[in-house]
Amino acid sequence: MKNIINIASVIIAVASEASTNNTTNTKSRLSKVPCEICGLLFDTVDIKEEHKKLEHVEHKRPSGVG
């Protein structure tokens, strides 16, 4: 009987840890900042804005160039 109780305790501990990890993963995904153009996710707005400048800029001539 003692072994069954120990096994049950281990199962509960593992399930609790898995639940906590799942919640953490969900929160980190929810805190990502999406690119409005392609949907990629970034950790910060600054990183997203730099991505947009590098990947989604229209190749225009500089102003004042005739």
C-alpha cells in the first residue's frame, strides 16, 4: 500500500509540473509581439520594428533625388 501512495504522489507531482510548464509556455506565446505584415512573433516592439525596416521596406529612392 505504501508503494501505491508513493507512486500516486509522483504522478501528481509530474502532472502539476507539466501543468505549470504549459501555463508558462502559453504566457510567453501570448506576450510575443506579432508583425502586422507577415505574422512572425517577436519578444519586443523594438525587435519587431527593426524586422519591419529590414524585411518589409519598399525600396524607394531617397527623397530629394531627382
